[in-house]
Amino acid sequence: MPRTATKKDRVSGRDKVLIGTCSWTDPTLIASGWYPEDIAKKPDERLRYYAERFPLVENDASYYAIPDQKQAKLWVERTPDHFKMNFKAFGTITTHPTDPKRLPKELRESLPEDALEKRRLYPKDFPKEVLDEVHARFWVGLEPLRKSGKLGAILLQYPEWFPIGSKNKAEILRARELLPDDTLAVEFRNRTWMEERNQEETLAFGRGGDERRARDRAVPRAQRRELEEAGSHRGGALRLRVQAARAEGMATEDQATRGGG
């Protein structure tokens, strides 16, 4: 779901292409000797060293745990102004199973007892309000990068058991709704999306023809900013703020021009 390139996105009349790796902390990269010996063992120095040589990186730690704003601020501080960091969406957002131990304490305590007894939780195991809060906390956790202009794309990597169909299209549109404003990149691991009979339909969907409906329902940008300003967002307070934003959130002029697509 790419955005249309703006003048700022273009260099000498051509789209700017950024090249980077899937992770600056990959064990094979560290073991390869690419990092100098005195830097390889220092997490903060590794990112600085990497960011001086590449303009882009993918952060896949966010797939396993919802990003924390304190850590996000450190990523901002350790990278130059031009740097971009892409993030893999938290597993629950893309219908993957999640270890409940990886959820923030407040979210775990909001789950029903039968869900807590499971070793892996799928989206169907979450009450709707808790699932909405998962999306909200993920969105808010990236705010320091968003403010600094260093947030790249959010990668929605859907699993092998996610075939083309109206239900799964709606799942993608829901992610667009709950993750407004940001650039989303979608990866399908089920071949049906790009089989010859479905290619045109999939590409048209990715260009945003069906996405407009989701943008019109999205939470207004101003209301989302309230979440960031609320600080730590403990317990039900965040959930109530999200619900209030949705209740008041008819499309605004700001939404109509942003929200992806």
C-alpha cells in the first residue's frame, strides 16, 4: 500500500531507493566480522556504526514484542537525521500466534482465563477491545521515530495460511484503519494472492481502491496524538481513549489526505 511519491521523495526527478539489511543485530552479521571487534559487543555502538554506512534497516524485534517508546527514542538518538527504520508488525497484528508472556502486563491481565492457559494466542483468542489496544500500543510505541521523520514502512507479513479472499482483505483493511498515517508494506506468503487468475485483483487492492473505505473510518490523527501525549498509557485508560477517538472519529480533512494509499 505505497504512498504516492512527493517532491521530497524524489531526487533529480527519480524516486530515491534506499538499501539496507533485515537487521543490524543479526547473529550471522555480528559473527561475520563486519563490525569492528571493539564495536561488535556494544549494542548502542553497533547501530551507530551501521547507520553511518546504510540509510535503512528493518527492525524485526517488533514482531516479537510491542515497541517501547523509551527504546524507540534511543534508536532515534543513535542514528543520523537521514536514517529510516522499517518495522515488522507485531505478530498478533498479522494473525500470527503470540506467546502471552510477550504481551505487556496490562494486556495479559485483560485476557480471559482460558486464553491465559494457552501457550500461543491467535487474534481470535483476544477480546476485541484488547486486540484494538494491541494495535494502539504498537502505533504509539513508534511515535518517537514518526516525530523525527525516521519511521520508514511497517511491514505486514501475512502467514502461509492467509489466502486471498474477502475476509482476509478485510483483515488488511482493519490493519490500515488501526495503523493510520504510516506507510504499510504487505508481504504475502500464500501463493493464491499472486496466482495468474488473482494477480490483477491483488495489485488493484494494493493500489488502494478498496482502501478508501478504511481511511474514512480511521481514527483522526489529532485523537491519535492524544495517546502519545498521555505518556505510559496504563490499563484501561488507553482503551477508553481509543474507543473515544473512534466514537468521535468521523473522517476529517486531515484523514482524507493522509492514512496511506
